[in-house]
Amino acid sequence: MTARLCALTCIAAACLAGALPAHAAEELTLYTTREPGLIQPLITAFSTQSGVKVNTVFVKDGLLERVKAEGARSPADVLMTVDIGNLMDLVDGGVTQPVKSAALESAIPANLRGADGQWFSLSMRARVLYADKSLPLTSFRYEDLANPKYKGKVCIRAGQHPYNTALVASLIAHDGEAKAEQWLRGVKANLARKATGGDRDVARDILGGICDIGLANSYYVGQMKGSKEGSDARKWGDAIKVIRPTFANAKSGGTHVNISGAAVAKNAPNRANAVKLLEFLVSEPAQAFYAETNYEYPVRKGVALDSIIASSIGELKVDPLPITEIAKYRKQASALVDKVGFDQ
Ligand SMILES: [Fe+2]
């Protein structure tokens, strides 16, 4: 736990010492697909501060199916996951409910939450360019990845991975479907190896001389560069420099982001506590924890970035296109990936 969260926990514990019985019956159930190591300290701090006991259920796969199957008797109050596609699936699947909260609305920019309060972003991750440190690159547009000058020099994970389908959906939103298809064909022609593996493998393969550039998520940069001196991950991280790409036709100069987020479950037995948890998660100390522990970008303004992220990637200028606008094209994006045989 960070010093900040710990301080919060300790102060809250002292304040609550006389007040616990009044809260004894307060609880909520959280269904989350996120790593226990990341979520548990946040939940502990919330419980200490609020007196609300949290029953955390770590759901690896099939979150929507599970909540659907449980129906009206579902104990779930808060549904938490990563990727806008997964959140929209929950909303479209009818297992969320609208929430109105001034605290959530002031902390989370409008393009990072559902207009109807059906879902809220809690943290962001940018899809950035990893490049061989020795390349004289200082800026990059996502469209450049398809430029024939990078033939045989590009590494990337599977096109069907949600991180990439969200990016392709974003390209459809910016450039239209025909150009997005052309882009996919161009990137495939530039691949140094099959589109497979994970995001960190892009850095590994840059170090190994297999490729020069590739797209991957921002938080892995923190994980790798923050690894123990001499470890493989540290060597991969030290082999790359990172550039925040932009879209060619957007004057905004913003970078594509995806999110982690949460929603209040449709049949939440403890609705008020569910809202309380979401409000806690966008509070300053909780947002700082997301930044420090998982190297994510806070959604709340004014929260400091992790120092590795700050020095190796820097402040994020988010593509202003509403993330729901991008999510609309995710099925189309997935179909395009198949159509061009990107992962074959
Ligand atoms: Fe990841």
C-alpha cells in the first residue's frame, strides 16, 4: 500500500473507532475482473474509511454471463472490468443501472463515462509507440505504422486482442472503414513476425533486434522500467523509448486511450454503498494509487503520475473523441481484422 493510502486508512481507522457498530450491517458485493493485487488495497482502504464491508469476487471470465444468469437474485452491487468493449457489453447486456452523482461527474471527464451514468472510467491506459531507443523518432501518427518504409520492422500482438480492436475502432471513427482496412493491410505487410504474444513482447523483440517499432499499452512501460535491475523485463524496458502517437486527420493531437471502469449492477441490493465505492475510487488518494501501483493514468485531474510514467511517457493528451463513439465500431473493427487475415 502506498504511504498516501496507508495514511488514509489509518486516519479513517481512528475516526471510525467509535462509529463502527452503526456501520456493522453495511456491506456491498464487488464483482471484478481486475488483479487482486491491485484492487485489494483500494478495497481495504475504502472499508476502513467508510465502514462498509466489501465482499470481493474475482471473476476471471464470463462476468456478463454470470450476472445475467444470476438475474434478479444477483448479489453483485458493483461490476468492475477493463476495456470499453467489456463495459459496453455489460450496459448492452442490461445488467447495469444509471447513477447520478455529482462527485463522479466532476471527477470523470464527460468523454470517459456514459452520458446516462450507466458506466464510469476509473483509470486510463494509452496505446503508445515503443521504438528502438536509437531511432531518430520524436513524433508518430498511428497511420504511419502502415507506411511501407517500416516493412519488416513492426511487432504487435494479435489484431483480435481487445487492445487492438479498440484502436482499429478508433481508426474507423477517425478515418472511415475503407482507410482502416487499408491500414490493417499495410501494418500486416510491415510485420516482422506474426501478430501474437503480449504487449511486453514488443519491447523484448526490439531488444532482440527482430523489430524497430510497435504499439503497446503505456502501463507496461512502468512495469518493465520499474523492474529489478538486471531482470529481463528491465532490459526490455530499457531498450525502448516511448512516443504518444496521434491521429493524422485530427487537429486535437490526442492519443488513443482505453480504460478500466465500473458500473452499478442493475439489481444491486446495496445501491447506495455501490455509489459510495465508485466515488471513493475517483477520490484523490485512490486515483494516486492507480497511478503509483499500476502505472495507469488517473481520470481525475491534478493527480500526479507515477514518476517512471512521467519521465518516459509524460502527461497524456487524450483523443477527445468520446470513448462510446469508438466503442460503436468495435464489432466492425473485429470483422476487419478477420477480413484482412491480420492474425494469420
Ligand atoms: Fe494488459
